[in-house]
Amino acid sequence: MLLDLAETGIREAIRLGASYADARADSSIGTMIRRSNDIFDQTSKSVVNGVGVRVVANGAWGFSSTVIMTKEAAIDAARKAVSSAKAVASTLKDKIEIRTADPAKDSVKAASVLDPSEVEIGRKMQIASVLVNIARNQDPNIVSASSVYMDGSGRRAIATSDGASIEIETNRILFTINAVAKDADKLVSAREYEGTRKGFEFFESIDLRNYARKASQRAVALLKAKPAPSGRYSVVMDTELAGTFAHEAVGHACEADLVVSGESILQNMLGKRIGSDLVTICDDPTFANGWGSFKYDDEGVRAVKRILVEKGKLMGYISDKETSAKLGVQLNGGARAESYAARPIVRMSNTYMLPGDYSVDELFEKVDQGVYAKGTRGGQVDTSKGTFQFSAEEAYMIENGRLTIPLLDVSLSGLTLETLNNIDAIANDIKYHPGFCGKASQSVPAGDGAPHFLARNVVVGGRT
């Protein structure tokens, strides 16, 4: 039914004069459970159904969507999309051109045994309860704990006028536990989280209690933390913070729509050196069981591994049909839409830095005085200026190659290209992390990964 609706919209759009059209029809169900101490703040189930049609007509984009799952509604959405494109076409100086893709016809099944949508909500609530109860009972200084369980099971059909006819099943589960510790007037927190594209059987392979214990132990340890120093230091980033750096500072700057619009520091930089020759960064939607993996993007293009930076040189961008035509590069399956109600835009999938040859201890040994930064509490980047600012969840001073006092509220900032060139050593470990990436009011699952790495001359505690 979903594919039939998408193809109906495509046929109508072409009949009305569109030179190109794509459509997505969605049917999904999701659960969100949030528990704070003894109370369930939220237990909800959401259902999403709809069809979205996007077209190029007279050289302009048009888009329309509907929640009505009938052929008549899909036809009406196509008509509105074509009408809106023709209405704005006369105002455009540059007409839209796209690079067409090889036709793909496929049915992609979810990599799960037990579909989360088939599991009763009581079992899911138990996940949230176990996390909170274990975290709260670890130490007298733990004053609060909260957890979130969320899942989604969906089916999407993608049809395009250049021949794609694809059906995709997807399952995802994510949970988090946040522990808050207090001593006198000091209040600190730490979190642990995990995500999977497997089904509910995933919980048979892990021990939830370990996540809760670790969050509490880390929160209690932060009670001993001292104020962060300010200045330029050698910084060792752990796998989570390094992965965030790869995603935020490098991955976003490699998104071709930002390159085309002049909002990326990496515009006109293909083939040029942008970092240390130790640095290789990839974005790979084909990564097996990756949180952000997919076989086809939302324009029906077969996804491929994208080498963004290789041994310090910028080698590629993440592109869609429009930006690949503008830049004269090959299609690589970089278009993603949050749902049927959103237009596909250029997005990352699983962005990660390749490991090096050092052990983590050897990174510390290379530092006389510096900072070990772990985890992230968020941050911001400006891809047009090539700047970043991240807040670490926890940190430690490094003195004469050894970790010493814990630090509180550590922030790292700097210039992306300067920091890439100042990466002095990369460890041989690597870990991948699930998350959600926001852009243009859309949020999609995106993974990141990295080994520990050492960067020199990073601004700690604010710009100096």
C-alpha cells in the first residue's frame, strides 16, 4: 500500500509537467517513556502516517504532504507540489538541476527479531524503572535519577521519477540514565546511554544495571572536581567527545548544501590539506548495524561509504541530487528526511575518525601539562567561520603524563582547521555512539565514532 501511494503521487506529478519527482509514504509507531525518581513523567505512544511529494517543475522545487492515506490524497499532494513549484519558478534566477540516479528496486527488512511495537508497554516501563532504581541506590550522595526509554518501528516507501521503487523497514531503541549527585552546595550529574537498530531482544545481551551504576559512580566522582583552568593546553579527547568533534566540526562542514551556499569553511577545498596527516574521517551509511545506517537515502539513491578527509586532505562532500549536480561530483546518497512531511536535505549518517597506532596511556605520556576531556554536554559550531565550542561532561588534569585532579565545567573551543592540524597522536581504540542530529528543523538518527586523540594548543575554559 505505501509504495502504491508513493508511485501514484509520482505519476501525477509527471503528468502535470514536473521534470522530476520523488515521494515518501510513511507508517510508523513509537514509544516514549520518561521516569524521574518515583514518577513516570511520560508514557506515550505515537503513530505517524502520511505521504509527501516533492517535485521540480519549471526549474523550481515544490513540496506538499498529507496525512490521508488514499490515492486521491496522494494525487492532490502532487498537484499542490507542482502548483507551488510553478508559482515560484518565475522568481528564480538559477533553475534547479539535479543528477539522476540509477533506478533501484528493493525491499529492505529490519535487522530485528522482536519488533519493539509488539512488546507491551509494561516491559518498556520496567527498563526505565530498573535504570532509575539502580542509579539511586548506588551512593548516599545520589539525590536524583531520571531515565528515558524510546523506540520506533517504521515502514517507508520511496518512489522517484528516475526509477526508484523501494520499501524499507526500520527499528530503533534508545535509552538514557542520568544520575545527580549533591554534596553541600555542589550539584553535579552524569549520564550513560545506548542505542541499537536491533529489536527488543537487544536487552537480553546487555546488563542494564551496569549503565545505571556507571552513571552514579561518575556523578559521585565529579563531586571532588575543581574549577577548570583557563588557557591553551594539550587536550586528550575521549571517544565520545572526539566523535562529537568529528560530527559537529567536520561532518557538518562537509554537507554539500552548506558548501554550495557558502556556509562552510571547506568550500573550494577539495584535494587540499585541512589537517594533520594522521586524520582520516569517514561518513558511512553502510556501516553494519550503525545507528545512522541505511541502504538507500530518501531520494532513492544507494548509500555508499564517503571518505571526507584522508590523511589530512579533504576528499569529498556529502551530497544529494541537487548539490552533486551543482558541484559536479558523484551521487553518494546523502539526502535524508525526518518524515514524509519533510523535504529531503543533505545529512550525515555515521561519521567517525579512523584509529591510529597509540595506546591511550601513550597519549597521556606525551603530555606534560594538559587536560583529559570526556563526554559531552553539548556545544555549538559555526561552519561558515570554522569555529567550535564544546562542553565536556567530565575532565581531569594531565600532569607529567598522569591523570591527577578531576575538573568541573570544562569547555573546549577553537578553530576547526587549526585543531585538525594540531592533532598530534591518535589512539588505536574506537567507539561508536548513537544520537540525533538537528538541522533545518528536522531531526534524524546519526551516529558518530572516534578513538581517543591528542590535540595541542586547544583553548580550555573559554577563549583567550
